[in-house]
Amino acid sequence: MRAPLVVLALLIAAAVAAPVIAPYEPDRIDLARLRQAPSAAHWFGTDELGRDVLARVLHGARVSLAVGLLSALVAGVSGIAIGGAAGYRGGAVDNVLMRATDAMLAVPRLPLLMIASSFLQPSVMLLVVLIGLAGWMETARVVRAEFRTLGSRGFVESARALGAGHARLIVRHLLPSAAQAAIVSVTLAVARGILLESALSFFGVGVRPPQASWGNMLYQSQATLATEPWLALAPGIFILITTASVNVAGDRLAGRRR
Amino acid sequence: MGNQVARFLARRSLQALPLLFVISVLVFLLIHAAPGGPLAIYLANPNVRPEDIERLRRALGLDRPLWVQYWSWLTAFARGDWGYSFSDGRPVIARIAERLPATLELAAVSLAGALLVTLPAGVAAGVRRGRWVDRATSALATAGISLPAFWFGLVLQIVFATGLGWLPSSGRSTPGADDFGDHVSHLVLPALVLIVVQAAAWSRYLRGSVIDTLAEPFVAAARARGIPRRQVLVRHVLRNAIGPVLAVVMVDAALLVSGAVVTESVFAWPGIGSLFTEALARRDYTVLMALLMLTSTAIVVLNLVADLAHALVDPRVALT
């Protein structure tokens, strides 16, 4: 459990402390040092405006991590609400909500988000909401399944027999028991959110320049891939390290049979 | 069995129609609810006067109530009339059809390649669980699912195209020199990206499924009867373990045959996926609508195929 969490904690600390630890301002243009290869002064090199790539990667981490974590929060809360309602009420409510879940699962996620962000031109906060609303289905299914099996268990039956109301049953008995499964699916949503944000920004419809995100740094690196490959390496490696740590943490939480 | 399959197909097709209807409303509203709607791209263009936009709006029928527009789109779409591309005026169907061969070629090669990697890797990891084979494949698989596909594509271009100069960085063929070898060399890098990404996800599922199946009593029974190990693995374990994995494989297959947006775009592969990003850049919404419906239909249909195949390989699974 420890290694991936330590890596994640370091990444988050670096993102929070970016203004303090970054060697330069992320937007500082230095026309004397355009497109420089990595060196002692600029560890990850400089881009087409002479901006320091390390500084931009650190500041980009703030956006990328925030979008990943917050979009997973949106996805988790909506997924728990929808899945919980479907599993608790059953019947027609369950039917309608689960058909809606099926419909959302049958729409290709990235193309749908690309259309939405191309037409809506979202701010970072709206981007969080859009990515979250495209990712609640897995959590909803897991929570619904847990609620359905728990509903017939003895401890829920006896709580109901003792006169516990709906709210008490859900909050005190059902939610805590479904928490582990829900947390695993929300963890996966964090990794997915980071990948989706970077893909959207890579296609020029996510986080818009000059604000740095890992995805839009890769978008800008594409034009000069042949001559300045370092511009493409650093942001991608940071995405990979982040999503890999989140996925490993999720696997351990799920108690994969190792 | 035949009768049962027919009834299953009929019922599931009937269930799929309202699903596709909901999806089409969702996508239609999304595009039309945006500021400026389908003509948003002209609003930002200083050379297009407001009265021109108004004329376009009327000519294209965009001034009618939203539900009237939706209904005329839906009835035409159901009849096979997918409208005309906003960017070049050609029928949407023709634009998709000309991109289809490239997409199907890439999809077929990637799916076959990913299966060839997944089957041995997933089974070996599941059978030798906790041993070094398992730890190595599981680590690689986790790296694979964490990898942003577009960045992996860029890295492959840096290394094999601009760095070593072994392979072309984009396109489907070299103009004037498009023999078989040239064709294959263009296919290698995009196919590699898709193979790695799919095989990583699938082998994780297959590993878990193999572990579940190994714990089943019928596997112990087969072993007790003295059936050779290899035969137990292939006939008993793999056959039953593959069922649950099919659902994941089929959704990915649906996404590939309807155009791998990211990979095709990074490698400028002239398929449906690139058509999507081109249409998005020009806000060509008739093309976008058609492509999203195409992908959703492919997902729904291949989901059905997966359930059918699952029931066929595993007699314990009922067709519901």
C-alpha cells in the first residue's frame, strides 16, 4: 500500500508547493533561451517561448491533479446517489436509472467529452463537472449491486425491524458496507479523469493555454517533435507516474489476489 | 437452442432501440444546447455577417423548434439518410464509407495482435499467480492501462520515426511508393499502440477470470480424472475463463471498428477516428452525430454478441 501513496503524496506536495519550488515563473518568457535542451539551469529544457519546462510541469500538476481528484469526486457522489437510489428503491426507479446507466455506458466517453468541451469551451471547473458526469456509471453499478445484496442481509433486516427510517438505514447501515467497493471504483475514476483531461487538452479542447496542463504541453510539443523531443517527454512521464500510482493504489485497495 | 437464440436476439434488439433513442436525444441536445448551436463556428468569424448566419440558419432548418429538428433528423437517419457534411457538402455516408477500409484494417490487426498477447499472458499470470511471470505481466499490464495512448504514440514517433528512422511517423502509405512493404511499415506503430493498450486491460481481466475458474470444482474433477495439465488448461479453464472477458473485448472492438480517435489522429491514419477529429475542428455536426450514433450502435450490438458468445462457450450461463 505504501509506495504508490508516497509517490502520490509527493506529487500532490509538489503541485501545492509549485509556486515556491519551481525554479522559474511558469509564464516567464525568455527570448534568449528558446527551445533549449535539458541543462543544469533548465532540467527539462525550455519551450518555444523560452519558458522553463520544469516550472510548467509543476504548475501543470496543479491543474491535472485537481481535475483528476475533483472529477472523481463528482463521479463518485453522483454514482453513489444514482446507484444507491436504484438499489434501495428497486422496481421502476431501479429500471429507469439502470437503463440510463446502460445508455451512458454505450456512448463513447472520450468522443462525447470532446464534443461537449469543443462546443461549450469550458473553464477548468466546468471541465471537472463534465468529466465527472461522464464517469459515474461504474460507481453506480457497483453501489447498486452492493445495496441489493445488503438489503436482504440480517443486520439490515433487524435494523428495519427496530424501526430505523430510510435515512438511518442508508447512512448508518448500507453506505458503510458498500464503501469499500465504491472507493475502489472512485480510485479508478481518478486515474481515468487525469487521462481524460490530458487527452482533451492534447486535442486542444481541454485546459486552454497559456495555463499549463500536462495535456496541453503535449499538444504544443507535437509541432516540434522531431527537433525538440524533450518537450514531449516530461509531461507524459508525469502523467504515467501519476496514473500508475493511482491504479496500483486502487488494486491494493481492491485486495487483488496477489 | 436455435429457438432460444432467436428469442434472445429478438428481445435484446427490442431493448436496444429505446437505448439508442435515449443516446441520440442526449447527443442531439448536447450539440444544440451549446451557445450558437451548430453554427457556433461562424459566430466567431468576422467575415460572416449576422444576416448571413440568419440566412444559413433558415436554409438549414435550424430556426425550427428543437423537437421538430430532432424528429426530422431521426426519421431521416432511420431511413439511412444521414445528411450532408457541413464542411464539404458531400453525403455523410460517403465520407464515412471512404474512411472505413483504413479503420477496419487497423482494427483487425490490433485486435488480432492484442488477443495473441492477452491469451498467453493472462493465462500464465493466472496459473502462476504470485510467481515472477505473474508479477512481471501484472506490472506491465498496470503500466499499460496507466499509459496515455497519445503520449505513447508520440514517444514511438520520436524513437522509431525521427530518431532511428526505421518507420514512417504518420499516414497510411507513401505517395508513389505504396507497395505492400510500405503499407505494413505505416501500420506498425499505430497498431503497436492499440495492441499494448488493449492487451494490458484484457490480460488483467483474463488473469482474474482464470484465478476464479481454477478454484471451481470442475477443474479439480478434471485433474482427478487424470486429464493432462495442458488439456485441462485449454479445454476446461480457458474455455470457461474467457466468457467474462468477452464483454470487455467486445466493447473495445466496437470502439476500434468505429474509429480509434486518439491513435488514428496522432498517426494521421486516414480512418473514421481521424474523420471525427477533423469534423470536430470544423464543428461539422452532421458528421459528429452520425459517428457518435455509429459507435454507440457498435457498442450495443457487440455487447449483445458478447452475451451470446458467453452463453455459447459456457453452458451454465442462461440467455437472458
